[in-house]
Amino acid sequence: MRGYVVPPRRPEGIRWLRSDGKPNFSDRIYRSEKDAKILARRPVYTTTKTATILGAAEEITRYNVRALPVVSPSQEKLEGIVTATDLVNYFGGGELFNIVVNRHKSNIYSALLKEHVASVMNPNPVFVTTRDTLASIIETMVTKNVGVLPVVFEDMTLWGIITEHDLVEHLAEKTVGRKVEEVMTKNVITIDSKASIKDAAETMIKYGIRRLPIIEEGKVWGMVTAKDIVRFFGSHDVFRYIEGDSIEEALKAPVKLVGLSGYVTISPDADVGDAATLMREKGVSSLLVVHGEQLVGIITERDILFAIATKK
């Protein structure tokens, strides 16, 4: 079994840490503490080590989630986690694609149906227990740079799951008093509309990001996310775009095939709280920040979480 290789991650949130590496939480977070058992989302959609890669992609697509905790079939104890990013890595984005090339000779059917989740999952997932508080949950997300946390009992039995989205929903009504431009990512990594799905996958893994604005003729056309690429496989759409059995043929398809033309924008002068509200209303996890017609940044749920949970 190939060991899990953690892809390089963009250092999101570093600007919010104190010199000792701890989040600089404001008092309002501690005044609203709730434990993980209450905050966790249930039911939890899970998978097992022996599930196929296609099976995991199907589950992520069916339930529109970004990660699946890996549990033991009989006891529901946490054994790992597999994310949409892990599957994008396997589907052509990074080192895990070597499994497809070397073990399966780039045969898409073999790669999807004969490889198991154990080969691509993270066997040492970051997690919290049912007794952890809101403040400690946010601290874990910030210091460990993760956006999904399984919630377990002391014996590692899975209880639920907490995501950045859940916390932003919980904290969205807090007064922020900070502008979007203060917390957004300014150097936005984009992809050309003529690029392939493989180009998009490689870019995501290289830069440790989950979403890419698609640029066409100098303007934003839409957005592609890691879940969009997984959905291409998990929905079985991929089989409509190949004549043989080579995954390389599928990966040559244009990124616009899996990306979405819709996107939501916000002004850099807007309050971060307004960004959280807009995300909730539009059902998106990020907003493109525009000044006039110029793309000047991107703000994600993680940026909002850090902005609300910390102070200067």
C-alpha cells in the first residue's frame, strides 16, 4: 500500500497567529463556547479502507461533501479521512497519480474499481472529541490548517463532523468590523478556460488550493473546485468522454467541462460579516473580490472564520 503524501498547502491563516503559534482569539469566542457534540453535523457520511476509489468519489458526489471519514466497518471507529483533494491528487494532480500510471497502466476502469481508499486516505487525521469547545475547535483548524474535523468519543468512535462551513454559519451573526480586503487572498491563482482538467488538478495540488477561477479572454468565466473534478468521476460523466480505457484521454477534456460559469462577487470595502451572509445566501464557500471589473482577491470560508475568531 502506498503511503499517504501530504500535498503542499497554501499557508492560510498564518497572518492570524501570535508569535507562539496560537490563535489570537477575541473574548467573544470564549463567551459563546459550545462543545463539539452539539456543533457536530450528523449523520456522517463515511467510507472504509476497502471501499473502491470510484465508490468514494460516488459518495462525495452523492452527498455533496468535501471529505469522508474512514471508519472500521463494525465499530465505526475513526481510521482515517479521504478528501476531495486526495482524490484530485489521485486523478492526475499529484504523486498519487503514479499509482494510476504504474499499477494500473493508466487504465481508468482498473484505477477506479480495483484501487482502494486505503491507498489515498490520510491515516492520521486531525480530529476533535465530543468534549472539545468551540474555541479549541477553531484553534485546531487554525494551527493544523484543516477545514474538516471528525468528532469522536474518547474511544475513537465517530460521533459527527465539523467543517469550516458549519463554524461560519455559527459565527456569521457576530459583529466583525473588518473589511474584506484585510483578510482576502490577494494573489489569486487562476486557470485559463482552454486548460485541461489535468492542468486544473495539477495546479490545485501544487498550490494546495481547492478552487480556481477560470479566465476566458481576460475575464472571469467561472470557477472550478476539487469537488467538481471528483464529481466528473463520481457521477460517471467521465465515461461519456472516453472512447477507450485510458484515463489520460479523460483528463485532456477542457476544464470548462467540469467548472461552473456562475460565481459570486463582493467589493473589497465590504464588511467580512456581509461576506459571510452572502456566502450563506448564495450557498457558496468563496467569493471573488472585484474592484470595478478587476479581480483583486478571493475570500473563503476559512478567511472569514479567521477574521471573526481573531482580532488584531
